[in-house]
Amino acid sequence: MLLYTLVQMIDYLVNIVSMVVIVQFVLGLLIAFNVVNMQNNAVAAIWKALNAILEPLLAPIRRMMPDTGQIDFSPMVLIVLLNLLSILLRGIAASGY
């Protein structure tokens, strides 16, 4: 029972990190297409906070991936890896270990 609760908590954290990655991606697109301006203090603060949260997770993935030019696939890889971890932990919890 304790393992199942722990897996649920990790799954919840995986969902939160996935949402933060998606928010960072959307905000990056809005900044790139000049919909929002980095001169706005609120936008700059949110962008810096999102980068501070996600950079420790994305930097190792970026180092391992080949250079793809302007397209950064590391957020997608992070989401896939987190979901695979969640599936693995749910399988372990269901098996009773």
C-alpha cells in the first residue's frame, strides 16, 4: 500500500513537470513570434523561473542528443522519459514489490 502511494506521488510530480515543460514551450513560441515581449517584467520573471526549474532536467538530455539546429527536441524527450518512468513504477507497484 505504501509503495502504491509513493508511485501515485511520483506520478503526480511527473504530471506537474510535464505541464511546466509544455508551459515553457508555449511561452517560448509566444516570445519567438513576438506575441509577448521580454521587456515586460512579469514575462521575463516567468521565463527565468521556468528555465531555472527545467534546465537541470533538460541540460543532460541536450548534451546526449545530436545537434538538430534550431529545433530543440529535449523537452519532448524529457516528457517521454518521465512517462516511461511513471509506467515502469506503476507496473512495479501493481506486481506487489
